[in-house]
Amino acid sequence: MALSSLMARASKYMTDNSPAILTGVAVAGTVATAYLTGRATVKAMEVIRAEEEEARESTGDDGYQLNGRRIAELCWQFYIPAAGSAVATIALIIAANRVGARRAAALAAAYAISEKAFDEYREKMVERLGTRKEQEARDEIAQARVTANPPPESLIWDETANSVLCCDLFTGRYFMSDMEALRRAENNVNYMVNNNYYASLSDFYDQVGLERTSMSDDFGWNADKLLELEFSTAMTPMGKPCITVNFRVMPIRGFARLR
């Protein structure tokens, strides 16, 4: 393999993984700063001790101690490596944060663009096919997803009155609920939005009895985009009816930022 190709691959790898690389080097810099500070302190103590002993012998004052100014004059140079390491470490942390912030902003912009494109596509589908056929298409998609991702055998089937199997298509998780409870959850989340200006995906999961996910706190709805659920029906491979729950208005990142 040509050297130029290897260099190009190495450059791409470093660019793709720059936040992790910068963070790793910053961690090493923190350790190095602590080590250099400790070593400088040992040297400074030796110099201070020697200077004080010499002064006590020459003055006969057994309690003689150097003042802060003299200590700084004698020892400042020992801390130059530690200070340089600290400055470099801070610069690396700032750089890693900036790279991460730029990438997060780019992802948010890409998500917003894809969301807008999807909304436009769905509007055209309804316009061309009509509401009934668009619903049929969504039902077929929901059925395909339930078939591909059946409920786990460990799921407890709570077949109490009005309680049926439901599937959250956003995360592919199953739970027991009913249409009334789902609509109530939708209304409760929108009530939060109207009163608090926003609500998170975690708030919705709390309402329907699902556990929060690692990213549910980062997505949600605000006054510009209220929660709107859409439902389809499907059959599991075990022959159980299932209500699939999806978001007509998808949760967005940065939902809590107020204009």
C-alpha cells in the first residue's frame, strides 16, 4: 500500500475520532500535570530547606523561615513544566468540547432536514393516495416491524380488562396499555408543554409505564411541536393483537431551548 494512502487513512481516522483522541490525551495531560507538580514540589522543598538551614547557621536564628516572596524567587522555575502541561491540557479539553459541539450541531441540523423531508413526503403520500390508503401503508409497515421484532418471551401478558399488547415503534419495546391510557398520556404530555413550554420523551415513557432510555432525556416536544400519536394494528407471530404506537410529530433534540 502506498505511503500516501496510509497517510490519508491515518488522517481520516484521526479526524473521525478526534474527540476521543483529544479527550484521551487530555486525561494523560492531567496525570502528567499532577506528576510534574509533585516533582516540582519535592525540589522546591529541598531548596527551601537548604536555604533556611544556611540562613539559620549564618544568623544564629533557629526559628528563621523564608518569606513567601523569597520562596517564589527560589522555586518558580520548578513549576514551569507543570504549568505548561496544565495549559496544554486545558487547550485539549476546550478543543475536544468544540469538536463535539460542532458535530452535535451538525447532527441536529441533519436531523431537522430529514424530519422536514419526511413530513413533506408524508403530506404528498396523503395527497396522492388519500388518507385511507396512507393508513393502510402505515399498517403494513407496522405489521412488518412487529413481525421482524416480535415481543420477547419474558414479557408478562397482563390481559386484564381493556389492556392489550402495545409496541412503541420508536424503540421497538412492548408494553401493556389501552387506547384511553395512550390518549391520556398524549394529553398529559401536551399539558406539560403548554404549562412548562416543553416536555421530554422520558415524560411520555413515564406516562405509559416504559423505562426511560439513554437518549430519551435528550428528545422531546415544545410549543412549536406538540406530541401527536398515531396508531396502527398488527398481529404478533403468536397470534396476539398489537397496537403499534408511533409519533406523527417526532421528538426533536434541543426541544428545551426557549426562543
